[in-house]
Amino acid sequence: MTEHPPYPTANSTADFRRNLATVQDRMAAAANRVGRSPGAVRLLPVSKTVDSSRLRHAIAAGCTELGENKVQEALRKSVELADIPGLRWHVIGHLQSNKAKFVAQFAHEFQALDRLSLARTLNNRLEAADRTLDVMVQINTSGEDSKFGLPPQEADAFIRELPAFERLRVRGLMTLAANSPEQDRVRACFESLHSLRGRLRENAPSGVELSELSMGMSGDFELAIEEGATVVRVGQAIFGPRALPDSYYWPEGEENS
Ligand SMILES: *Cc1c(COP(=O)(O)O)cnc(C)c1O
């Protein structure tokens, strides 16, 4: 993972068709290498920083679900694109509890559940809005302080509490791998999420479905698929390089309650 292929920027529907086809071909090849069915892995395009007019081209090229890590940016785009039927929004980044009300308003899925206080706030907000929300529990598999998510050893106790929140549908686990040029370290994160899921499933409370493993991004989605990902979250390989560094999207020391 030292070198990424260049990420070609997509501005037209034809550009998006090309980039999506390239990513889907690479996904299928990765699945085939380990004897998995390519149909078992979903592509979630991550559209953070991309404005709604470009998103219309991505949607015309076939994107029906979009992942965003900043909730207000996502909410704004969901309003701008409200004329498009069936578009589904996934909030994939760390969420401050005071922004749970926005997620409850428009999101279909939230991938970064990492504390009970947030589960409670989301559940209350969803009840008020009479909506439900698919959620994934974020696990910190790399041990890096800069990553959000529960330590793996806390996941079991955490998941046992979730059936109390009736508006949340627990779909699976999500992780961000180590930010490392060493392929083995990255792969170890994916492997550990997969094996954690296996252990959790053995005594998961009823109603808690752990069918999904959301792992892998532009730089590492093939490794993630080889290690069992059911959803890969891919931004730059579809939309093109982002101008801002990743530290902008994963701020350290952000208020966590
Ligand atoms: C931005 C982001 C991604 C996608 O990263 P790319 O390098 O653009 O593929 C995946 N997951 C999360 C949580 C993100 O914030």
C-alpha cells in the first residue's frame, strides 16, 4: 500500500461511469482471488467535499447511496438533491451527540456508533421523527489514538445494550485500518474486525444482526475484500483526489460527548 494508483477526477457522467467501472472491476477481482462472490460486496461511494452538481453526475452514472462524514454537509446535500427519488445517505464519521438530531432527520445509516450515550440520543431523536436507522458499531482495530471507535474488547458488552434502543437496527461493524504503508498492518486490522464479528455473533442478543463488515477505502479496499468486507467506503478512487488532508476529516481531540 505504499503507492496508490492515481485517482482520476470525475466531472462528467461518463467520467463517473469509467471510475465506477474501474473500482468495481478491482473489487470483483479481489473477491474472486479469495473465492468470494463479487455480489457479496457493496460499494458505498464517499462524497465528502464533492458539491451537489457533481453528485448529480455520479448519481446519473448509477450511485444510489452516498457516504458523508460531516453531518451538516450531508444534510445540506440531501436537501439540494431531494428531487432524486430513492437516494440513501450514510453518515460514516464520528458524531457529536448534539448533532444526532440532524442524523435522525435524513440519514438511512450511521456507521460510527461508539458509545451508549449517543445510541440513547439517536434513539430519542428517531422516535420523535418516527424513523429508524441502520447502524454499525465502529471498532478501533488499529489501536491508534487518533481513531474513534470502541476497543475490540469492549464490543461484546456494548452490543448487548443495543436492543434497548428500538429505533436502531444494528447491521454490523465498521473500522478504519491503520494508516500505514505496511500492508501486513493494514490487513491485520481487517482480519481482526472479521474475527471479532465471528466471536460476537456466537452470543449476539436476538434482533442484533451482524451481517455487515464495513471496511476498506480507496487505498486499501482490495485487502479489505480479501479479508471479508461486505461494504467498502470509497471516495477518491471514484471522485478524484481531495484537496484537504485527511486530518481535516478525522480531527484529533474533537469533543467526544
Ligand atoms: C473519507 C472516508 C472514507 C473514504 O476515503 P477515500 O480515501 O476517499 O476512499 C472512508 N471512510 C471514512 C470514515 C471516511 O471519512
